[in-house]
Amino acid sequence: MRRTATTYFDRLARIALAGVVLALLAACAPRVTAERAAPHPQARIQPAFVATGRDLDRTGPVFGQERSETIRYFRVDISIPPTHETGRIEWPEGPADAATDFVVNGTQVHDGPRTLIRDMRARTEGRETLLFVHGYNNTLSEAMYRLAQIQSDFNVPMPGLLFAWPSAGDPRGYIYDRDSVLYARDDLETLLHDLTARPGEKVFILAHSMGSQLVMEALRQIALRGDRQVLSRISGVVLMSPDIDPDLFDRQAAAIRQLPQPFLIFITKADRVLTLSGLVTGRKPRLGVIDAAEKVQRGDVQVVDVTELSDGEGYNHFVPVTSPAAIRMLNGIIAQAGGVNSAFLRDMALPLPAAKYVEP
């Protein structure tokens, strides 16, 4: 009985400690939202398409608010400043200025997925879409700007579509966000159907953190419904710093059976956010911080360790797209593969930095 009580109180202490850390993070990091500003002639305009269950006037934190039952669709034209530095999102430190900051240049609200997809296809050649699913503690503004930064830094030729699920946008909302993932999985499944409904259409999925859990749940549902056609039109999956229990990932992958190919997982052993997540969920390492790639026992999954490329930015939670060194390395591979596509993912088998444990 004493051991059981000790274990129980140890867990309460871990959760309390994690709560204190999250509260401190919330207090130290005021959130900013996307702003409009006059255009700058040397700025790059990056269109980003969005499907979201959030109200469009809620671009900041939504912790504690009711989740919407309606998906909304729009395009936002994001101005990337001529002074942009690789891996960064330049937020305004005062009045928004397109010469130095990410700003909104224009928006177009669509009445449904058909008009949004028509808008995407009219702006680029090809019928493939980059679908970005953000992670825990993201506001709509942050997720939109992150997609634009990824598209710009990697020169992504295909249109980018953000699936903005109802994250609280608040470090204290970890449990709220985990519930939101389950709430949003049907909507993501529907979106994948919409994006692959026409001949030749494909989707390249890029997911981060808790968004990886959402992607795996949606793919699992599609597989259990027996809809292999949608799965066959997914041209690749990348999970970056996935906030998933490794055992749960194994069960999800087993239910999907044949995972879309190629399928990559980027891990960073120095990821402080996932270290905290593991503390909250029972002191077990999350999938994004496993200490050996061999712990994923599937021949159709490739694990890429980018620990040595981490630079401390964002608590090392988004290294592949925030570390200039990682972006340079990946862009080199992209150049050899001829662009961001499934060939790029296959070429990730090229020599990468050797795995090295870095104490969080």
C-alpha cells in the first residue's frame, strides 16, 4: 500500500512540477498575432491556404473556449521581409513593417473546400498539395506564419495548406490540446478525402509535435474504413518531433498496415518540450526523443536523428525547420532529389550526422 501511495504522490508531484513550468512559460511568452501592413516592394508574397475549425477572428490563444463544429477555408497572402533569416519568423517588435516583419498582405475567404482547391490549382502547376498539421500550443497566427516560413526556406513549389486544429495556443492547455486532436481527426480525414478526390491528386503530409498524433489517428480511421485509395494518394509523410507514445504509434501503424511511402520521423534527443511532455505523461520518452532509431521496429519507417543540428531555438522542438544548419543540410538533399517530393524523402538515406546523445 505504501509503495502504491508513493507512486501516486510521485506522479502528482511530476504533474504539479510540469504545471509550474508550463505556467512560467505562459507568463514569459506573450503571444502576438498576425497583422496587416503596407506592402514592401522587395518582400516575398507567400500564399498560404488554411482549413480550420477555429473562428477566423480568433487568431490568438483560445484556451478554455468552446470548439467550433464548422470548418472554414481561406487563403492568406503572407509577406516575408527582404531581411528574412533562414529558420526564423520575424515578428513585429513594434508597429508591423513589411520591410522587417512577417505581415499579412491580403486574405480571401472561400465558401468551401472546392473553391479553395480551385484557387490552389490555379496558382501552381501540378496536383500535389503540401498539407501542414501544426503541433501543441499553436495559435492560428503562428501556424500560418510557420507554414509560410517553411515554404519560403525550402522553396516548396506545391501549394501549402494548413490544417489548423483547435489548439489552445497556451502552454497550460496540454490536456485541452490532446482532446482537440481527437475532436479534429474526423475533420482531417474529410480534408484528405477532399484533397484526393480528383484524378492525379496527391497529398504530402508534414506534421509537427502533437499534430503527428492527429495525422496518425486520421490515417488509422481511413485504413479501418478500408479506403486504400486515399492512402495510396498520400505521396509521403514526415513527422517532426512527434509527441506520441511509441507504443501507441506501433498500434496505430499496425492498424494502418501499409504506411504511405516514404514515411519519415525526425527525432531530436535535446527536445526540451518533449522531455516535459514525457514528464507529464509518465516519465516515458515520447517518439520524438527516443534514444535509438532501432526502437521503431518497422521496415517502412525511416528515423532521422537531427540532434547534432539543434541550436536551442524554440527549445529544440522544431529543429528541421528552425535550425539553419538543418535547413542547409535538407536543402542540399532536396537539390540532389530535384525538389520537394517523394524522391527527396527516399534520398534521406544519404549519410546524415551520426547519432549522438545530448542530455536535455
